[in-house]
Amino acid sequence: MKFYSFPPSPNVRKVSAVISHLGIDDIEHELVNLAKGEHKLPAFLAINPMGALPALADDSGLVLWESNAICQFLCDRHGDTPFYPRDPRKRADIARWLFWEASAWSRPAEILTHENVRKPMLGIGQPDASRVQQAEEQFRPLARLLDNELTTRPFLVGDNVTLADFVVGGAVTYLERGQFPIDDFPHLRAWWARLHEIPAWEKTVPSSALPN
């Protein structure tokens, strides 16, 4: 398999953390440098017509884009594990969080990441204060929901980390550097700290420097 990635990307980080956590070693990593516009070149658009990362090309000829689909595929391929159990109720619970992340959580997270992290990283201007304020207003009720859900359990679907945590956490990869408003959410902060105790999660924290 070939994994097309750009390590600073939150969506790439989700998949990288899954690969590391499951110990998947039959993957070739191919850098597609977003900073240089390589994701818009014809060669990559032939792999992902959306011109976004990540993407995965399986040896069978399957080409996948959308990070959550890639994560699910890799987990399914790896087999029944506590990280992605085959029990249909647990699968449904995990799927609920994956859809929530894609439809709601990632939207303000992407704005805060772009304004407070990507712009300074790429040197493409100052943060837009009005967009930051709007994103913070969208983020707070979602963070409150997440905080409430985490009052009775350490991870999103129970006592053990699952794909749900890596996907929801991946969207806010730059929680600190992106200046996400989390002061009022102690359970969310505690969950974030627990994630960083997991070797695969800590290992895939993006560097502050852009890859060459």
C-alpha cells in the first residue's frame, strides 16, 4: 500500500496515528508537499480528484481518499481489536463520532487551525479576527457537548481508546497552537492529556517545521 501524506495536516495525522497504533508496517509513505502545491498537480489529482490529503492506494487497486474512510479501512483490514471491535453496537458508537467529527466538529477546528497555525506556518498573512471569533463561537457548544460526554468515561466510547478518539482528536491536532477556547472544559482537557499518553498519538504530533 502507498500512503500519500503531508505530516502537518490534521487529517493526515489521524491516519498516521492509526497506522502507528496498530503497528501496520506494509505501507510505503509518499510525501505530497501542500506548501509547494503538489496536491494540485495532475499526477496527484489522478489519485484524488479533490486535491486533498491524505490518500491511500491499496495493492488490490483500491484508491481511497477521505481520512475517516482510510482509517476505517485500515482498522477493518487489521482485524478485530479493542481499538475497532467488530461488535455492531460498539461499531455504531464509533461511527457516530466519526460522522459528528466530519459534519460538525471539524468545521470550526479547520478555521482555527487555518487562521492561527497554517497562516503563520506558511507565511500567508495574519489571522482574520472575525473568522477566529466566529469559529470560537461555533466551537464552544461542540466542546461543551464533548466535555459532557466525557464526564463518565475516559474515552469517547468507554474505558479504552478507539478510532473515535483518534478521529475526533485528529481534527484538533493543533489544540494548543491553534488557541482553541478550552479553558471551560476540564473533561475535554483531561481526555486530551490521556490521548498524549498513548505512544502512537504522541509519536505523530506534527513538527513545527515544514517538511522539505
